[in-house]
Amino acid sequence: MIYTCAAHAERGLDDAIDKTGEPPIMEKKNNILSTKCCYCTDQSVYKIYGMAEGQV
Ligand SMILES: [Zn+2]
């Protein structure tokens, strides 16, 4: 599972594809969690994961 801010959404998608070899699923988070972006210290906005949850 990769969490990213808006600025790092594309990078998160690229990394997910690198790991799974498949187009990942990207969800805009509805609830406010305190999860940080994987690439910076901003609060994450998107959740990115593979077809099988937990694959990324
Ligand atoms: Zn970020």
C-alpha cells in the first residue's frame, strides 16, 4: 500500500507498477487519516494498491 500527497500521485503509481507489473488501483481518501505521503512529509491524499490488497 502506498500513500501519496497530490504532488506525488504519479510517482506512487509508477512505483506500484514497478512492484506489481500491473496497473494499480488509486483511491482518493475519503476519511482524514494522519498517514504521511511516502515521498514527503505532507499528509497523504491518495491510496494506491495492487489488484490483491496488500500486494504493493
Ligand atoms: Zn508527497
